[in-house]
Amino acid sequence: MKKITKKTYLEWYENMYFWRKFEDKLAQVYIKQKVRGFLHLYNGQEAILAGALHVMDLTKDKMITAYRNHVQPIGMGVDPKKVMAELYGKSTGTSHGLGGSMHIFSKEHRFYGGHGIVGGQIPLGAGLAFADKYFKRDAVTLTFMGDGAMRQGSLHETLNLASLWKLPVVFCVENNGYAMGTSVERTANTTEIWKMGLPYDIPCKHIDGMKPEAVAEALDEAITRARKGDGPTFLEIRTYRFRGHSMSDAQHYRTKAEVKEKQKEDPITYVKDVILSKKYATQKQLDEIDARVKEKVSECEKFADESPYPDKNLMYDAVYDQEDYPFLSHKL
């Protein structure tokens, strides 16, 4: 595994803090109705992405996930201004404003969504891995999903084929404790999600998703295995979301005391403590990073605010390849 150094921790801190503030800003503008529809935020789960990016080969490896998907493409290299513009529904967004919060996408940066259907991305992730194996691309696909997707039949069908064909894919379950508002205990007789790959002879383990080092170590092993042609790995990454399932979630299923207790494990605070304890940076230097991050978020907001909305005809142009589509009576 690539060594974890002083530089790594400083990059982790700046990136994770940026992702947190980016999501916080989206929550603010959502209340102002600048962002519409559903909005699922990643607060509390940043260590997973930080650890994953540390061990991925971003020149060829791919990532696909569910609808909590704003900061992952940023980590993969997508301009955060374009991500925020997409959430605003603006023409400068990653999908010209037509995808919105749950459908961020960038083929250029090998980020394949952003999927609104629970578990819908799981077979697609295996499909990406199948293509890489077929064309001998030496790439690995990280397929992320939430604990709520564990009850989808497509998961089990995918695990079966991925194991059978030894596909270069890593299945990563971001277990944040609740499928919307339903705890894992209420959905299955067993709460040991990490064991779900065992019937398919897939190596499985559970890891601490609040520490980027733990995520990096487990994913490095899984990615190496996949790249060697030994097939998939199934990981349960135990984490916690500090905000509701979405902005419309009243969170009646958990107490404020529970959230407050879990916030003591904040991955950003953890990384900050490591930096200060090892004297990788002073508090003043970290304050400078904080200021730089907040300025960057403000630039994203300004870009999204000032960008134009897409022309209405684009909705037709993006759907119908045939310009004289016979069942289209008029254009708006």
C-alpha cells in the first residue's frame, strides 16, 4: 500500500473538511430552495472516500455509488463548481442541470453515478468490472452501496456472477446504521452484514469506516486481489451519518443523544487530532486550511448562482437522438 505520510494526513484533512463544508453549504441553499428535490448528505462518512482514494489508481479505476454522491466525483477529479451547478439545475453542471442531486456522473473521471434506485448500481458496477476484464484493462471498480441495499435481490444475483467470473470489483457497504429510518436490526435476522458474501465464496470483512487508515488498508488488499484476477471482495464499512437520510428526514427513529455520542468519532476531528499530536501542522496552519476551504466553497456557490439554467429544448435533445422524432409534436 502507498505509504501514509504527513502529506497524506494534511491532504485528508483538507479534502474531508472541504467535503463537509460543501455539503453544509448545500444544506443551507436547499432551505433557500436553490436546490430542489431530494438531498442526501455525506456528513460523517468522509473517511471512507478519503481512504479509498488513497489506494485507487485514478488513471484507470472506477467508482459507482448510490444517491449520496456529491463529494465522490469531486474526489475523483470532477470540478466541484460543476457538481454544485448540477445540484442547482444549471447548464454548467455535470449533466447540464438535468441530473440533479442523485445523478452526478463523469465518464471522463471514471465516476459512473449517482443512482436513485436502491441497489440499482450494484449490477452496473459488476458490469463495468466485466468490461474491464473482457478488454484486459487492468482496472478495478469500487461499487458502493448502503446497508438498505442488502435486501435487494439484485445484490445476490450480482455476487453470484462476480464470484463465478472472478470480476475485478470490490463491493463496499457503507453501513451507517439506518436504511432511511429503518435500523438493520429491523430488516434481517442477522446484523452481520459483512458475512453476506460468504455463501458466494467471496472474501469478506468488516472495518472501521470512521478512520481513513483502516479503510485504505482493507481496500488496498481488496483492490490488489481484484487486479491480480482473484475476484471480488465484500466489505462492510461501518460508519455513521450525522445528518438525516435526506433533508426532509425528521429523524424520529434516533435520539439527539445518539447522534451527539457518535459525533465524538467524527473522522475529521480524528484526522485533525493525529496531525496535531504528531506535529504535522500547527493549529494556525490548520486554520489557514479552513479559511482556504471556506473560500473554495464560496467560489462554488457563486459559480452555481451565476450560471444560467439550461434551455428547455435541451430536455428533448438529451432524450431523443433522432432530431425529427415522429412522436414529438412540438418543442417547448
